[in-house]
Amino acid sequence: MDKLKKFELMAKITRELEDVRNSQQAVLEKIGKIEVDNIELGDKLIENKIPDIYSRTAQNADAIKEILEEFERKTDDFGEKNNVDKLKEQQQIDNLK
């Protein structure tokens, strides 16, 4: 795989990880709302199960955030090391020919 394609794939994975992180955050917010609404309702099943679900989801969200941050650094470093901006310019020039 050439360097530009590798960088583009790394950037795509970064965007997908960001999307997963945002989805996890939305899930955490919804679980929190259910927990708050159940305070008034008092359903024992929800009361017993939701805290564990929230905790596991929060742990997954933290792991995804950690992967995302490290992979963003790795992608940026790869881009700088391989002068990806210059490679993109050259690709545009080549496509015009």
C-alpha cells in the first residue's frame, strides 16, 4: 500500500473511531436519562441492571477514547513523517495530466 493510501485509510479509521466515541456518549446519556426517570417510577429491574450497564458502557467509551487519541497521534505523525500534503498535491497534478 502506498503512503498516501495508507494515510487516507488511517484518517478514515480515525473518523470511524470518532463516530463510535460519539455514539457511545449518546448511549451513556440515554442510559443516564433512563436511570433518572426510573427514580420516579421505581422499577426494580431497571434500578438493579442499569448501573452495571452504565458502568460497562462508560468503560468501553473510555477505551475507545484512549484508542482514538493514540491513533490520531499515530496518523498525524505518519502524515508529517511522509509529507502527505506534498503527496496529495502531486496526486492532484498527476490526475490533471
